[in-house]
Amino acid sequence: MASRSLRVEFLPTDSVAGVRTEDPRAEVHDVSLPDDVDGVPELLENPHVDFPGTWRLVGDGVEGAHRYQRVDRLGEDSSTRAG
């Protein structure tokens, strides 16, 4: 299966997501996405070996990266509840 790279900035869990500052603790990595994923996904599941779990898009990061922050638990609604 073909894939493409997405530049992702992983914020520490205690960072304030809406604040547009560079957090020196944030780490930027390239993650692989299947070619059939359009655009920038709202959620990433286990996107990188060092960053397991669910990550939510919270804005633009540094140098063209997409800023994600770990989600401890997703609310249950029609878009997150399993069958």
C-alpha cells in the first residue's frame, strides 16, 4: 500500500493547545499515512512508535508541521462510538 508523509508536532500533554507558542518540549516527526487518507486527519491513532495513543489536531505547529496533542479519552458520540 502506498503512503505519504505528514510532518507532525507532538505537544506534551500539559501544553495549552490553543496557545501559539513554541514549546521546547514538543517533538516534530514525520508520520506515514496511507495515500487514501485525504488532507490532514483530525485524529491520529498510534502515529509514531514513541507517541502511542490517540492524538487530536489542535493547530499549526512550527515549520509547516501540524500540531497534535494526546487525547486521554474521547467523548462518546455518534462519531466515536463503536457499532
